[in-house]
Amino acid sequence: MTLHWKRLLPRYLVLTIFMLVVLLPIWGMLMSAFKTDTQITVSPFSLPETWTLGNFQRAWTVGKFNIFFKNSVVVTTAVVISSVFLSILSGYAFGQLPMPGRRLLFPLMLLGYMVPFEAVIIPLYNWMNALGLRNTYWALILPQIGLSISFGTLWMASFFDSAPQELVDAATIDGCNRWQTLWLILWPLARPATTTLIVLIFMWTWNEFLLALVMVQTEAMRTLPVGLAFFQGKYTSNLSLMAAGAIIVALPTVLIYILFQRFFIRGMLGGAIKG
Amino acid sequence: MITGKRRYPGESNWKGWFYLLPAFLVYLLFTFIPIIETFRASFYDWNGFSETQTFIGLDNYVNLLSDPLFLKAISNNLVFIIFYSIIPILIGLLLSAILTGKPIPGFSFFRTVFFLPQVISMVVVGVIWRWMFNPVSGPINQFFSLIGLDQLRQAWLGSFKYALPAVGLIGSWVQYGFCMVLFLAGMQRIPLEYYEAASLDGANSLKQFLHITVPGLKSEIGVAMITTMIAALRVFDLIYSTTRGGPGETTLVTGFLIYRSAILNNRIGYGAAIATILTIIILALSLLIRHFMTEKPSEAI
């Protein structure tokens, strides 16, 4: 047993050091959100002497994070629900259904997954401007669905492609049409793949910055990341207030990450690879 | 590659298209056509609102090659590759090396933390590190004072000398956990017996690492390299929320230059040309990824 520990201890030590490098800045920001500015400067990483929720209150109301939060929730919900639903249908088409032109369509969808937002942002900006759709939810939702769908389609396609064919054949023999086979037979099996897709699209949309920065001019339409960026420009010297704002932006993704960790990591590693 | 499945008797050959169509239309309108339009616009001179767009052929591209701003931005992106790609991969390999052998109890907790920066908004990461690097009250300068090295205090993000490496290090901070988790997943594929056999043959840990671990992780290292390089080329949010390209143009990157030219200064064609170059580089790298896919990385998480 002692020998075992002698072998493990140096490993724990190195791991702990690198873990602290990741954790300390985040921890410091979290603690700062509950402190006063002077307290932060004196001891940046300690627990607050007196816990205060005042920073959150001020960020939420004075900093308008209540509005940014609502906008982020509206945009993210719309994008996640429609992208995932459409991706299940199109992934099913790719993986299971007869579809002439599949060989051409596949690389076409792959293109959308590989290009950066910079490749599409300029025309989208001009069009939304011309249509008078800037400063609306449409300008934030539709392009985000477009980019999410290409990954979503490929992700779901690879699931449906590997689904057991006997099951599909049996369902057909029992009289299921394609629509019924999808929702009654295959979709229950696709839950893990769907969950991964939901958490990834949720995270990408929630954290999306360039699109929201470009499409939105009015404060009332800002999403959380853009709201935080402008907030930072305005309250540079007010550390505790900014920390509270940052925590409000980060908390939802961190919570979802902790709850759905395995799906997240598998999706992000798989996503990097599948591309 | 997706193979597609059989058609049942009496079924329309076009059935797949009905299911594909809604997604495909949204994709065409909001992704594919804009990609083509960006490419087209890069051959024109246009301010974004006037009626006329003047065709100028390759002029935008030719001008770019002699534009010091563009060259600066590209070279900064290359510097970021060191910080986003090379440093994190080396740290990831180092951590994997010390973790060879039997699984470590409690490791899943470490993994949760290591991956954390990947899920946080880059604007939040920017806010965190602006505070860490704050010249007066930032913990980094405070730390140097604490250990009596006051001369090391810097205005990190405001300094012509240190702003670029400082922002780069933030990138390393974000990426190394990702590399490590990727490598550890791959290491589960390498049979433990290899290491045992090597130990019996008297190979030390360094030799085992170089001759067993690194070759075994070849495909993961390739994937990590390209993913992090793409991240280094795309960097935008972090620059926006830390330095906005400053001081001067010290931390200017292509993503930021596209935003500045096309959106802020209405030089649509010029911005589109930069976007096209960036897209082509990123596409080329993404296609390279597939080259490393021949050996499928382990799904065991």
C-alpha cells in the first residue's frame, strides 16, 4: 500500500498544479463577485469576509443583465429546438433514406461545418441590413441555425447510418412507415446522440459572439456575451460588478457541462474528429 | 462516409429529400449562399450601401499582400499557433506521460476541471484574464511583488512587448486541458502490456514515452494540432474582450481585421478578400484532419 502511494503521489502533485492553473483564475472571479472592490485587491483568492449579493443585483438591474439574459434564453431556445429537430430529419435522410445526389450533398454540408463564421458574416450583415432585420431576434437565430444544422446533420447521419438495419426492416414489415420508424423505433435509440447534439448547440449558441456583435446595435437586443463585452468597456474599474456579470454569463454553460459532462466531452472530441 | 440505405418496394426514390429539405433550405440561405457571396464580393470594390459595385478582379488580394496591417495580422495568427497549439500539446503530452500505467483514483474530477475553459464564453475568459493581468490590482503583478520581484511587474495587456504573448498564454490556458483529455482518451487504446514488456526489457520512462506513447497517440496528436491551429486562426472574441488589437496593432489578428474593414469601415470587398483567404486556410487544415482519421480515436471517455 505504501509503495502504491509513493508511486501515485508525484502524479497527483503534477495534476494538482496544472489543475490549479485552470481553477485559480475562475475561482478568483467567482469569489470576486461576492466581495467589495477593496477586498478583492487585498486578497484576490480568499473567501469573502462578508458575502454580498449586491454585485449580482446591480449587474442584473443597473447593468441590464436581466434583459441580456432574456435575449440569450430566447435565441438559444429557438436555435436549439429548431436545429436539433431539423438535424434529426436531415440526418435520417442521409443515414437511412433513398436520396439521389447524396454523394454531392454530403461534402456540401461538410463545408458548412468547417467554415468559420467570418466566411458568412459580411453578406449576412449586408442582407439583414437591407431587409431591416438587424436588431431583431431573426438576425441572431436564423444564421445560427444555418451553421448548427450542418454539424447536426452530419452528427445525426452518422448515428442513423450505424443504426441496426434489422430493426428498421422489422419495423417496416410490421407496417411502420418511414416517419413512424424514425420516431417510434430509432429515435429512442438516438437519445444519447441527441443529448450530445443539444448540449453542444446550446453551448455554441449561448457563447456566440461575432454574430450578435455585428447584428445588434441596440442595448435592448444584446445577448449575454455582447452585453458583457460592452459592460466591460463601461465599468472597467469596477471589478466586483464585472465579476458578477461574468458569472451570470458563464453559469448556465458550466452547470449544463457539469450535469452532462460525458456527452459534452464525447461530443467535443468526436466533433473535432468527425469534421 | 455515410452509405445510405435501401429503398423499400413501392417507396419514392426521393423520400430522403422530403426529410432533408427544410434543413437544406436554411443551410443554403444562411450558410452556403453567404459563403459564395463572400467569395464573389472579394473581387469587387464596394462600400456596402452605394448602388454600384465595381469589379476590380484580383486587386483586393494584390493589395492585401502589401498591406502592413494584413501582414501583421497574419503573423500574429502564426504566433498564436505557438500558444494555442504547440504549448498546449506539449503540456498535454507531459501530463499524459506521467499518467501512463494504472488508472489514477479520482481522475474524473481532474478531467472535469481541465476541460472547463472549453465551455466558458471567451468573453468571460477575457474578463477573467484582464483582471489577472491588471497592472495595479491584478493577482499576477501582486504575486511578483509578494515574492520580492517587483521589477517583473508589467502592464501586461497594455504593453507593446508583452501584450501578444500575454493574450497567447490565455489561449494556452484554454487549450491544454482539451489536448490532455484527447490524449488520455487515446491512451486507453494502447495496451498496458506494451509498457510492462518495455519495463522488463529495461526501457526507462522517457524511452517508453517516446517509443510507445507518442506513436500510439499519432492520430490524436494530429487532431489536436489541427483543431487548436484552427482555433488560433479564428481567434476573435478573446481579442475583442482583452486588447481589441492593441496597443497600436500589436495584437491585431485576421478575424479582427475582417470585422474592422468590412463592418466598421465599410470596405466590403477588402474584408471579403481577407475572409476568403482565412476560410481557404481553415478548409485546407480541416481536410488535413481527415488524413489523421484513418485510425479512429477511442470513444472511451
